Amino acid sequence: MTVPPEGPGPQRRPQQQQRKQVLLRLDPAVYEALARWAGDELRSANAQIEFLLRRALAEAGRLPRETGPLPRRGRPPGSPGGSAPGPPPA
């Protein structure tokens, strides 16, 4: 895996900041329970881990102020016209 070079380069806004990748080893039973929980809440296992870590940091008073909201996952919002795709009216 290549790591992007650091130093001067194009300025990025905080919303476009690249997310960190972390290798995490879990007990298989813990992962299965986490995956079931994530499915119940319509999240991926990765999104569930981030949700739980953010909640634990906030409860401990250790969540940095500059931390943005969780990125929205899934289908992008509809078009500005407001009409939802679907069958044509009859």
C-alpha cells in the first residue's frame, strides 16, 4: 500500500480529509456480535466501530472539538428538483 506524500500540496478542506485506515484484530465471536448489531442499525461493521468509538470518546470527554459529524453513508440525496425516481404517473 502506498502512503500519500506529506508536505506542501493542494489545500484540502476538513470535510475532504482522507480517512485513516486501521488494521484491527478482533475475537471472531466479538466480530460476529458487532456485525449483527451493525446490521440491526443498518450500518456496516466499520461504521458501527466508528460510531461506538466516537460515543466512548464523547462520554469520556476526549472527543476533539474539531471532530466533524459521522459521514453519511449509503445512497446520495435526491436531485434538487425534489422528485423521487419511480414509475411514471398513470
